[in-house]
Amino acid sequence: MERDKIKQFYSHEIEKSRLELEAFKLEGLRTKEIISRFLLKDKMRIADIGGGAGYYAFWLQEKGHEVSLVDLSPKNIELVNKHSKDTGIQLTRSEIGDATDLNFEKEQFDLVLLLGPLYHLTDKKERLKALSEAKRILKPGGVLLAAVISRYASLLDGFRRDLINNDHFEKMLIDDLKTGIHLNETENLEYFTTAYLHTPSEIKSEIAESGLTFENLTAIESFGWFIDDIKTKSKDATYMAKLQKVLHMVETNEDIIAMSPHIMAIARKG
């Protein structure tokens, strides 16, 4: 039921151009910048688990890496195939799949991206399975980059955009804060879909339980998601250099990390 609802949400082509929209532009830019720090060889084997419509996978494939993309949503894989046909860029592999049961042999990848599954699995046991699967397919010494949504994302977004005025959203927000489980029982796609919202301490604990070696948490957008008109400002190299400089200074600051809608957990297979 949970997976069916998530598939239905993504059937609306949510991921087709999401990361080019104003609200998500900084998420995409910062995630690419963080991933780039771990591209230590010209040709790496990379698994993009829950890779959506391929925003990061095609970028990495174009850079010369061998990228295998898996996603739960048939619509997202359809969008991946269409993009391949339109651009001529072929991923090494793309298929429908579940992050908790991957169709890969063990120790295949230098880098695993888990940029969606952990915030669509409300059951901790399933999140641990997804982390354990990522560990299984990583080569020894390989790196996992796993994104989570902050427990306070609905709180901040709800008041910034006045979504709190809607009674259904208010109930969701209160439940999010109490349990971390986000359930959208409306038809409003702006309220997202079934999700789990982590606290920083929870994702640290889950990584440790999975047997991976935790390295750090990095705020993806951090305070930057409060900036207006980021799509226009992103074309200003001087402004973006200043923004990236300050974001880098505070990205691991535990005092403010949870204000970031998305947080990247970085771990390694020993």
C-alpha cells in the first residue's frame, strides 16, 4: 500500500524537471557539488538507487562514469528511457527496482547514491535493509551518499509558504513533529507523499546499525533555501561563489544542520 501510493505520486512526472524549478534549484546544485567531492577517479562505477528520472545519473554518465540507476517508479524509468532516446546518452543500466532488495552482485560499486529511498521508507527495519543493501553492493572502502529529509522540513516550509492555513496540512505538520511519519491523505501534490523525516541523530544511528562507518552529516541547502529567486541568482557567478563559500563553512554545523530540508549522510564501507 505504501509503495503503491509512492508510485502513484511519481506517476505525475514529478521528477521530470523538479530540480530545475525555483524551489529545488539549490538542492540540485548543492547535491552535485557534494557528489563531486567523491569523484576521485576519472571512471568510477556508481549506483544511483532511487535515482528518479536520472538528473544525477545522466550528469555522471556524461562525465565518463559507469552509472546504474534503479527506481521504484515505472514512470521514472520511462522518463529515463525517453531522455536516453532524446539525448543519445545511455546509462550503463537502468531498471525498476526496490532499494531494500537490489538486483546487483556484492561489492560492485565505488560510490552508491541513496538520494530518495530513506525518506520513502517509514519502517526503520526497511531503512536498515536499504542501508545494508547499499553496503553489500559497495566495494571495500566505497562511499555511500544518503539523503534524508529533516524532521523540521514541514514546519519551516509550512510557515514560510503559509501552508499552515490549511487544516489538513496543520495535522500533517503536527504528526511529522511527533512521529517523523509524513502521510498526505489529500490530493494536493504540494504536500508530498508518504515519507519519513529524520532527526540528525536518527540517521547517524541507522548508519551505525547497518554496519557502515559513519563519516559526517552535510546540510544540502542549509540556510540557502530561504533565499528568494535562486534560479536567477544561480546565473550570477560572483553571488554563487559567495553563497557556496558560506554554505561550505556552515554545512556540518550541528547547531543549524536540521534547518536544511535535505541532509546528506556520508558513510563508508570498511
